[in-house]
Amino acid sequence: METLQQLITPFTTAWYQADSHQLISFGIFFGAMWFIAMVVEAALKKAGIEG
């Protein structure tokens, strides 16, 4: 449990130090990647290629 906390701590401190603009940009980027993945998956299914 201690090692897990040591791994998470740098991420949480970076999260709190980041300003809202960076977080919004990351959220938009993550959402776009997810959307592209959904579109690609749907296209592959439509093409008959099961992944």
C-alpha cells in the first residue's frame, strides 16, 4: 500500500499545481482521443473487422 501511495503522490501534487487551463486542455484532449477511438471502432465493425 505504501508503494502505491508513493507512485500516486507525484501525480496528485502535479494535479493540484496545474492550473485550470491545463486541466481543461487535458480534458478536451482526452475526450477527443476517446471520441476518435469510438469512431474507429464503429468503422471497423461496419467494415466487418472484429477486433
